[in-house]
Amino acid sequence: MYIATSPYSSLALLRASRVRFAPSISRVSLSSSSSSPPPPCPSRIAASVSFSSLPFSTISGGYRSLGFLSPFRSPRWSHGVDWRSPLSLRAQIRAAAPVIERFERKMATIASEHPFKGILTSVPKPGGGEFGKFYSLPALNDPRIDKLPYSIRILLESAIRNCDNFQVTKDDVEKIIDWENTSPKLVEIPFKPARVLLQDFTGVPVVVDLACMRDAMNNLGSDSNKINPLVPVDLVIDHSVQVDLARSENAVQANMDLEFQRNKERFSFLKWGSTAFRNMLVVPPGSGIVHQVNLEYLGRVVFNNDGILYPDSVVGTDSHTTMIDGLGVAGWGVGGIEAEAAMLGQPMSMVLPGVVGFKLSGKLRSGVTATDLVLTVTQMLRKHGVVGKFVEFYGEGMGELSLADRATIANMSPEYGATMGFFPVDHVTLQYLKLTGRSDETVAMIEAYLRANKMFVDYNEPQVERFYSSYLQLNLEDVEPCMSGPKRPHDRVPLKEMKADWKACLDNKVGFKGFAVPKEAQDKVAKFSFHGQPAELKHGSVVIAAITSCTNTSNPSVMLGAALVAKKASELGLEVKPWIKTSLAPGSGVVTKYLLQSGLQKYLNQQGFHIVGYGCTTCIGNSGDLDESVASAISENDIIAAAVLSGNRNFEGRVHPLTRANYLASPPLVVAYALAGTVDINFEKEPIGTGKDGKDVYFNDIWPTSEEIAEVVQSSVLPEMFKSTYEAITKGNPTWNQLSVHTSSLYSWDPNSTYIHEPPYFKNMTMNPPGPHGVKDAYCLLNFGDSITTDHISPAGSIHKDSPAAKYLIERGVAPKDFNSYGSRRGNDEVMARGTFANIRIVNKLLNGEVGPKTIHIPTGEKLYVFDAAMRYKADGHDTIVLAGAEYGSGSSRDWAAKGPMLQGVKAVIAKSFERIHRSNLVGMGIIPLCFKAGEDADTLGLTGRERYTIDLPSKISEIRPGQDVTVTTDNGKSFTCTARFDTEVLPIFSLNHLMFYYGVVS
């Protein structure tokens, strides 16, 4: 049985329209004042919005139930409101009002009695007075706390501060204190992050949801202005800028002009949202990359909220939110369900994680970069296995890493699979806070609070031995220069082995490390004319070289290191070939300031690395078009062209459709490979080029020492740069400021818009969910192998001219030049449903080796675009499932990778394993995630994908439990057992994750 409900319940909106409680109180049982019998299990119903109003279920009959059915099992509400009566909804609202008002008074009384008020302690100022008060962990006098990892202490403090014995109970607090014993048992805890972080690709759908909810509230005659975030929400517009123009002094302005032309409607919508909703800060385009802005400006480290001090923590709908972990702020990427709940003041339900202790010792050798280090760490942790865990770094080697180096390592947590890569606050953190313009008083408050609450690491003091779930160790001296690729970020290649590895990739069969190029074709040369100049490409020729991405552009050492490589090369007479598309996209205006201060930007310009904009650009797939002559040479000769970028992701089809080999490298290496023009080179033995004196120039001739880099960093990176940059960040730019938006609190939907479309989620709203229905005789829509990423499922890049999404846009008068990207159109469900499984590099086993976004419609045998096949199945009344291998859904925390399949009619995904965030998104969208048993997969079970599948879940919601066995049968007599990947007792079973907004809409 597939458990599903109507996506929206009128009862939810009733509750949203009437109930208004303190955000710290959220779950109670209404049964105590009811004349009807109490429910079988004690549901804790949201006070800021009744959880009972949401189509959730209690899946273990247990403690943290969120049931539509459990508190109200009869057709009548426990306070006498008949949800099947002919009364109008407004009349029922009026009938319920007195009960809810009594409930409010009861909650106000409970709220005044904090279970841990006895440990509220003052943090004194050195000169007298106090910084504020805090919930003191030392005051608990529990020796177990001293052994807790610092990352777990943040969870503990949050649980204590938010403890109300409803949302967060004393039992939850005890679970965290006893982490050493409870974490192996995979116990569930609630966590309330202090704030939420969004970027524009993920932010537009969020604001669309909020706007749609306001309409729904308004239609019910209630106060739509109650729809507001309860915690600070920061949205940075950084994903929209594309590298249309490169190698030009005018590139920044030209690309920004085009960005506004393409995205004016989206930007106006976001600007409206920044004024229509409270607690929402929108950072305008051209300001920088979200995670660098978070690191340099938005990160608080410690909050002071009305005199109560507590650690900063953040969840974001971008997986690289983890970058802030380098600052000692607990932060990670989540799916839309969790982020939207957190926005509205509700706790996230999470499994208490294990923590891997990663000890660092020694010091990086001269010439080795933080990028080399993070690629090494990524490979080690991927091998160790850290999915769903925290990683906490410690050891004497910590003092040798700058804050920017730490942030680089933390940034790539998604690539090594961890929830967090955490660096506790120490003196290095405090120095960075001062460098980036935080006031002396703020830094003093941060240090005083963290020391008082035993969350500060002072390496000058004896260290208490902390307990970790498992341990790893790395001597920094062992790290060597390296890259990762050509198709995955954890496939590290030592620089000295790069040429041999490339040759092997050409030979190997098609896969993550193979292109299957016949021996006789490996030396092919494609000659062409580039603007009248003779040019040629071979397999491995670099056609894109991009200094990009939050991972590296926040780190002055690698950015200035790249500039020094450009300087040395320029002085020796080397020059990047003109047909290579070079670009530099800083993560904030600070980078531009220190490049100019150092006098090195001019050398980057000489090599074609002009600044093209302030945003994600190439790393997210916004690399822009290649020159027509280059694109033709690649396509007509089937060249395996290469991109080298300082990014964090290099999955197939992400960087550019025509670069099948994509390598992640440090910014200095990006410049070096651009100069070499190929990845088919051994830098230890082969020259990069010929100098102006006619002599060969080798890698070592242009590579700066660590001392050279440190000297220029010291003289060029100044606190005033951060202060001046961020003082003006919310003032925008002239184009942004000229955007006119209406002042209404309700959004005026344009039915003809192809960017912002009123979603279907609130249509056909019913008073009661229809109840469970089965997954029976479902067809297989797609049959995948391993490592299907969210880029495969829901690409963010360009819209192919022959795709279903392109057809939809053309039918509505949109010219191909104005298609923009899938990521920019996430506010339109029609485009995104058509863009699901639209990656041109996707490999579907039903196509017998053919690559592309098509599948076989099993009943007819026709080959169709995936969207067209899915719509045919839906029209015929057939459910569908997806078969997959290991690591399904790895990559970006992309809601549309779950929303899209749901809109296409997918009811379940059966895979060997899932990425954490994507699994959560699937559950939130009503798609069942099932895992094959160990040692089994579709191939070993003899599944071809041409069978029909029936999934036997319990018919009663209360019988569904985390991790239970589920039987799957096929129409040809096969039967196998899977594990249901519902990982916590709080199980959303509605069709659309937007309902999570109801958690807090009545703040």
C-alpha cells in the first residue's frame, strides 16, 4: 500500500487562521479538555500550528506522533467540530474559536515554566555589567558533557534552551547528554536551528509557497499576514549570473545586464518577498556567493536575542551551507521540508548522529593548497563512510590551518557525505571575525559566552579527551597536489599521476573513470579556425578554465596564489590560448579589493581571467556558451573536451554539455592548466609552453611558494575591505534599486508568466485526506545504475532546444535565446516537471546503453522523452517506480529532484542507497524510498525494469515503522524484501512538502 493523503487539508488552514502561540511551545494534547475518549497515543500537537491538522502519521505509535488520524480518529474533532458537516469552513472556524482561545491561555501558563530555568546564568562584561544570560551546560554538573564532541554540545544547548516538554522534552535532553550510549541506537531528537539560509534557485520556490499560502489564508477569510517566518531568513541572489561574456574588462557589467534582462521577473518577485514578509533579508544580485557572504557577514557565531545568548546555527536549502562549519557555526544543507519547518519555528526531527573525530597533525608543505587538502580529506572520508554523521576536526594541526582553509574543508562536506565537517571555535576563529569587520565588543561577547559554556577550544590549555564514534588521522605533510575527476568530486588524482590517469580514462569502458575511446582515435586532432586564427583540439584539450565556486573563492591564499601564477607566466611570456573560455567569479567584492590592492589583477586579466560576475557561474552550470567554432569542433569530431574549475561538483552534464571531462582543482592549478591547454600533460616532466626567450617553461617556474603567497595575503587582505563591502551590501545596485514592486501583502500572479507560476498544491483542497491507496502493478519509468545525482534528476543548467521544457516555452512565445536555465525557472512547476530526468548525460538501462533523457514506454515499446512517457502512464492511470543503484540522489540538496518525480507520478524509488537530503525530500513528497538488502540490487535479482511492481506497505498508518521490511512483488512471480527508509518516527506522508509551512504560519 502506498500511504498518501490529499496534499492540503482545510483543517490545517482553520488552525492556521485561529491559533496563535509563542513559538517555543508547539506540541500539546487537546484530549484533556475533550469529552471524547483520548487518542491511543499522546500526540503532541503544534501550538504555532496544530500538527494534528497536517496529513502526517504516527508510524510507531510512539512519543513524537504527528497524526492527522491519531488525535482525531473519529469523523468528529475532539472538541465537537464535525468536519463532514455541511457547515461552511468559516462557520466551523467561529465554532472552534472559544476552545482554541482557552488552549492559548493554557499554553501561556506552561510557557512561563521553563524546565531548565535554574541554570540560566549571566555572562559578565570585563568592565562591568553583563553581555546577557545563557543556559549553562557546566551548571548541570554532569561529567558526561565534558566528553561530548563540541558539535553535539550545540545540539544539547539548543534542546535545553527550547525545552518545553512538548516540542522538546527533558527526555530529549537526556538522550543528547547520554550521546555516547544513545547515538549508536539511532535515537530521534528535535533540533531548532537559529536561522535559515537560501539562495535564489531554491529561494524562489520557497517564496512562491509562502505567497500561495497567503492566498489560501485570504480565501478562507483569515489574516494572510500571519504567514511569516519566525526565525531570521537570509536569501542571497547568486545562482543566476551566467558567463555570457568573458575575457573583457566590461564582462561584469555586461553579464549583470543580461542577468537582469533574463531574471527581472524573478528578481522583482524576490524583492516583493523581502518587503512582504518579516524576518526575510534578500541580498541583491552582484553581491557575492551565498556561502562566502554567510562566512564573511551573515554568520553570527553567537546570537544575543533579547539578552539571551546562544550559539548560531543554520540550515540551508543549498548543500554547501556546511561551509559555515569552518567558522564554528553548526550548519548543514537540508531539504525543503526541513528548511520550511525551521523557517516557521518548528523543530527538525533528526537522528542523533555519530561523530567521526578527524585528527590533524603537521603542516602543509610549501606549494600545497587548501584545495589539495580538501580533495584528500574528501577521498579519505568517502572511503571511511560518514553519511548521516558529523565530522569534527581537532588536533595540533588545527593551528596550521587558516579559517579560510577550514571553510574550504567544511564546504565539501556533501562531497564526502557528512552532515557537517565541524571546526570548533578557537583563537583562529576570533582572529577571522576581527579581520572580517566584526566589532571588538561582538568578538569579546562571542569568546566570553563560548568559554563560559565550554564551547571554546583553547589549545594553550590541557585538552579533555573527547569521545568520538570513530577516528581518522591525517598528517598534513602527507598531502600532495591533486585534482578530482573526470566525473566525480571524490575521484582524486595526484597531480604527478594525471597524465597516466587521463590515458587510462580514454581506454576504460564508459563509466566514472572511462570514455571508451578506441586506440586508433585517441590521437585525433580537430583543426578549425578561431576568428581567423588557426586552432586545434584533441582529447583532453581544455576549453573551459574557471576560477569559481564558494569552495575556493573565499580563500585569499588560493586566489592570490592563482594571481601569482598568472604573474609569473606573464613575465615569462606565456599566454592562454584565446579559444579557451577563461573566467574569474569572486565570491564577494572583498576578493576584487585585495586583488587590486596586491596589484595582481592585471596579470589575471592578461591571461584572460577577467572578473565576470559575483556568483556561482560555472560551478552551478552557468558557464555560458562556448564560441561557435569551438563547439562545432567538439561536436563534429566527437572530442572529449575538458573543463578545469575550482568548484566542488563535476558531475556529468553539470559544467557544460560539451565538456565530458571535468576536473576540480585549486585556482592556481586552473590557471596552470589553462596555460598548458590540456589535461594530457605530466607537469613534472613536460613543459607548459615556450617562454619569450625561446626556452621551455615548466610548472615549477610559475608555481609560487607558500611563503610568497603568505606575504601577499598579509599585505593585501585588510579589515577595511570587509567593512566597506558589507556596509553597502543591502543597498543593492542601481538596476536592483530601480525594480518596482507592488506593496500588497498578496502576490499578483500572472497566468502568462513562464517564471513565476501559481503552483497546483492548494487546488482540490478537501476537508479530510482520502486515506491510503496502494502501489499496485506500477511500471518502471527508469532503471539506473550507481551515482545518479540530483543533477541527473533535475538539472540546473541550460534547457536543451529539443526538450519537453523547450517545447513548452516555445509554445508560449519564449525564444531559445531567452530559455535561461532550469535553475532560474524553479518558480514554474510546468517547466520543472518537464525538466525532470532531462539531463542529456543520463544513462537509463531500459535504453540498452543509449545516453540521453529518454525511456521506453513499456506497454507500447515506444522510446519517448521521460516526461512524455510519465504523462502517458498518468493518463492511463498507472503508477510508476524508479530502480537505481548506490548513492541515488547525491549532489545538491535540490527539492525539485523530488518534486519533479512526484509531479511525473513516481510513487517509489528502489535503490541500493540514498543520499541523506534527497531521501528526506522523497519522503516529504510522498515518494517511498526503499533500499535493496545488502548484496542485492536490480541486476542480482534479475530485474530488467520491464516488470510491474507491487509494494506491500501496511494498510494502517500506525503500523508503518522506521526501517521496517517491505515486500515487493512483480508480475512475473519475483518477490524480494526491501528496507523502508523512513528513518524517524515523524513521517510526512502528504504529497507535497509545502505543507510543512503550516508548522508556523501563525506566529
